[in-house]
Amino acid sequence: MKFVVLVGDGMGDYPCEVLGGKTPLQAARIPNIRRLAAAGRVDSISTVPEPLSAGSDVANLGLLGYDPHVHYSGRAPIEAVGNGLPLAPDDVAFRCNVVTTDGERMIDYSAGHIETQDAHAFIAAIDQRLGRAGVRFYGGVSYRHLLLWKNGPCDGLNTTPPHDITDQPLAPNQPAGARADEVRAMMEASKEILRDHPVNSRRRAAGKREVSQIWLWGQGRGLKLQPYSEKFGLTGVVISAVDLVRGLGVLAGLDAPRIAGATGFLDTNYEGKVQAAMDALRKKDFAYVHIEAPDECGHIGDAKKKTYAIEQFDERVVGPIWRELDARRESYRLIVAMDHRTPCAKKTHSREPVPVLAIDGPTGALTKEAPFDEDVLANLSAEFSYDWINRALRPC
Ligand SMILES: [Zn+2]
């Protein structure tokens, strides 16, 4: 049996005024998902139970079948694995965003979803000036970069995800606790290095968001996960644009290829991702396909764009994969999920339960539709995502 999990990051939401009181999932035209919901089974899952923070790291760890209470050690070490960086036991990894501020408030945690090439020029300058033996900055994708710091600050240090503080003052959200002064000093020093960087001058002239500073957060030490081959007896692949999810795949002993043109936004290479998943499923048992764009639209607070992102997920990921699975005439279990809500009104993640659906195929053509949205949760009791997926990935 083939197992396929399709994840629309942050698809869940609250009713949005601009959508006439509907949520993006309700406003979106998603015929494939609604047909699967009508013929399959819809459940309610809690993906970020207390006291865990409502991050994609925690939520995707659970959706992959690992208990985040046990395994979670911070976002950055997972991303480091996804980025192929060697993480020594005494290394602490930090996520290093390039962000736009007005000096007082966080304007944009992504510097306008900065082009990777521009960001790498900034990270190179930062590494040259602030790096030293045991302290190295590495360029990732778009605004997502990493710092590896031998024996760096970690335990007792509190940092804040910059996407949680859009439009909010910086001062109360600075790193605090053990050795916070060392982290703050780096963030402070980055301002002067970046201010007059030629790429910033070019970005200003082009009307693009400048990079005001680096923002360090998500620190942690390396982690190990039981491989899928042992845990579920499955071989497989994780398809995602973001190093976080690819890193979880590598840690789970799954393939996690980089897909050309995968951007983590609306312009991603949907067809390339679908192709890579379906190619892998010819030989392997499991595919986890992750689409980041709905979450990013939630962080921007744009409910219409988010609705469109969900429609693209339905039309260009769920539909083609479902049809191709059916055409191959092998038995499969198809799961459509989201890792958490990213309510447009909040511009950040929230921890309420989310819907998930599972269907066993081949299904043949389906026509009847049923809702797949936040309202269906009202009559369901939420189960921890980790428990749900551990059952779902074992055929009955
Ligand atoms: Zn997420």
C-alpha cells in the first residue's frame, strides 16, 4: 500500500470579513478536497498541544508521526539538517532571518520574501564581519538562513520568532535570558554592516524592502529520530521547498530532494513537486508533500491571496496526485492535512484543532462534495496529530 500525505501549511483560519465571514478554506474552490472529504473520513486533530509552541517545526514533527514533546529541540537544528550542514554535538544552531524593521517595530520578517541571491550577499557580509572559528553563518532559501555556533547560548535563552511580531515593537521581543547579551550584540552589529551594503542601495532604488538587520531565533542542538523504515516499515520521500520540512525528512531517514523552482511561495513549482512525489512512489511506499504558500499568505494577513493559495494546492497538487494514484490502480491511502492554522487576522500561527481527511483508493471518479473546513470540527473531538498519524500509516 502507498501512503501519501499532502500538507497545506497553515491552511486553517478564522472567519474573515473580506471573505464575507467565511474562512479561506470555506471561500476557496477546492472540488478535489471536497470530493475526497465526502467519500473519505474527516477527523479533528490537535497539532500543537500545550505547552508546545505553535510552530511549523512542532506541527510537522507530529504530522510525520514523532511526538514533539519527546523530540523537539528547536527549529534551527532541523533546518541545518535540511540544508546539509554538519551539526557537531557541541554546536548550537540558530535560525537567522534577514528582516525589515523601522528601527522600532518589526515590519517584515521576510524582507519582502527576498530573493535568495540578494540574501546570500547579505549573509556573506555578515559572516565575514561577525563570523569566526566556531561561529559561522550559512545562506539558505529566501529569508531563511542559519548560524552554527560552537558551544553557543542555548539553554535558558528565550528568543522570539520574527513572524510572530509583525507590526509589533522590537524592544520587548529581543532575546532574553542566559547569554542573551551575546545574541543581541550580533543582531545589533548587523545593522551597521547591512545599512550601506550595495545590495540594500539597489533594493531601495528598485522599491524593494531593505534588510535592516538579522534576527536570531529557534536555537537548539542536534536531534535524532527513529527512521521510517524501522518505525513504520516504510521507505519514502519528503517534498518541500523549506529546509525545515526537508530536514525532518532527512532525520526520518527519508529522501528529501531539492526541487528546482520550489520557492515556498505562490510561485512555487507545483508540477515539479508532484512529479517528484509520483516518481518516488514508483519504488517507495510513502510521500509527504508540503506546500508552504497558504501559511505565508496568512502571515501577510491577506485572506484573498490565502484563498487562492489553497485553490492552487487543490488544483495543482491534490487533484493531479489523486488522479495519478487512481490511474496506477494500486491500493493507496491518501491523507490531506494542514499543520496548524495561520489566521490572517493574527498574522501568526494559532493552536486550535484543524481538520484532516483520509481516504483509501483507488476511489474511481467521485462527484459528491462535503465541506472540509474549520466548522466540521464543531462535532468532533480533537486527537493528538501524532497518535492519529501513527494509526493512519499502519494499514488495517
Ligand atoms: Zn506551518
